[in-house]
Amino acid sequence: MNDLSNNVYDYYLGHFAELSPDKQLHFASRLYLWSGDERCAEHLRQLRAGVTLGDDPGAALREVYNLAQTTIHHGSKNAAAERAPHFERYPELRSVVMVLFRLTFLRTVYGIDARGAFYDLYPAQTLDDLQQRLLADRQAMAILSTHAINFLYLYNRVLLDDDTSFDPSQLLDLARIYDFSRPVHLQLFIYLYTHCVIGESQFYARRVPETYRPIYDSMLAALEKLIDARYDDINLDNKFEYLVCCGLLGVDSPLRARIDDEARRSIADEGMFLVDRHNNNPQITNHSLDLSEHRNVLYILANQPFQPSGVTL
């Protein structure tokens, strides 16, 4: 890691108790899966009882399922209004994805197989129907972006444990749906492609298989071209997530120096972490230590080699 990413890493771990439980799990799990980070492994051991509910997969998934029924969240505030009608057509999507995430990290971090418990909540036919409806609704796929992509990969690669049941080439033409004169569409498109790569890695638990590698290489090339051309209109989270995908695919980006320079100019006024302020689409509401966690863990990941161990705690 470079000096800045080391300092950000140390600052977050030094203030770990100040993060919300969800942010603690997010930060520690990503770094542990990415490189086997032992300091994060220790935090994950301490979080285990609260995440796994005593290694009871049914209870652990039911807790997340119940939470999903009582909260409303449309992801990025910038895209909330545009996404709202699509979430109304797919009201089960958010709940399914939240529970799939918990299932995934129960498996990849703690070695707990919760698939049986998952099907108690969501019958297989419900999931297959949701996938078919989404894939047929190209507009919804493009605007829901991260949410739809996360579902497809968590469902196919993790729950079904199948590397060929879903072909990502069918997502390439979604680029035509976006209006790139709008910063929010730039954001949605970048997250669409980056989450394809991240999803294929099972959220940093494994190296990306070679099966669809040419497709992901083409996605990364498209992102590089777009970010280079519209650099000032793209937020820092998007740029860091692009670099993370470069790391997952073992690609050196010609944009790294430019993004690193913006990072060095983005240190918070109080605290050694990065905020988003030097572009035309800054995430100005996410400037606290807790709300900046996503951006900062991506920056740390982007500045160290991807070396997944595949070892659970």
C-alpha cells in the first residue's frame, strides 16, 4: 500500500468502535477476503456472534429478512427517484439481495452454509422468476444497476454455486440505455460494470474465473475510456471501485496516477480518511467517518495486491 492508504487503514482500525455494526462488518470482511488481513480477521471473530447469531444460519438470515421488511432504501440518493418505479415493480429485490449478502458472508467469511435456510425464506421458483423478469426488463436492469447485478451474481455464483448459469455478455448492450450527459447515469453505468467484476469474484472471495474473462476485460476498457473522457463528472467512489476491478483482473490502469492525485487532495478536514469533493458529482452527504467507509475501504483495496486465501474463520 502507499503511505496514504496505510494511514487511512490505520485510522479506520484505530476508530473501528466508532463505526456502525454494518460498516464494521463491511470494512473488516472486504479486507479479510481481499488479502487475509489478520487485524480484520480478529475484528470478524469478535463480530461473529452478532453476525451468525450463534452459528445459526436460519436465525441469521431471518434477522436480515425481518430488517429488510421494515426499511426503505433505494440506494444512491442521487438515483432514488429514478429507481423508485423499478423497485415498485420488483418489491422483493431489495430483501432478496440483503439476505443473499448475509448468506454469502456467512459462507465466505465464517464457513457456514445457509442455503437451506435461504430457501425456507425464498422458494427456488420465486428466485428464478425474479431473474427472468429482470433480464427481460432492460430499462430496469440499467437503472437498478448495482441492485440488479448483485442479485444476478449472488444468486447464480453463490447460492446456485454455478459459474456458467448466467452469461454476463447479455449485459453489454445495457450501455445504450444510459444518457451519459447526466452524471447520475455515468454513476449507474460505472456501478453496473464494476459490480459484474466484483460479483464474479464472489465479493473478493476468489479470483475471477477465465470463462468470461474477455467480457470483463471489455467492460474494464469501456470504463477506462469513459472515466478518462468524463473524469471531472465522476465521483471518487466510482473511481476507486474501478481501480478495485483493475486489481481483481490484474490490470494496471493508466488512470491510477490521476485518481491517486485526487485522493491525496481529498483528506477530510478532521481525521485521516477521504471525502469526495473535487469533482462535479461529489457525494457530499457522505462525509462522516462512518458514511465514508465504503469509499475508504475501496481505496485501501485498490492499493494492495489481490491475494484471496479462501480460508474461513
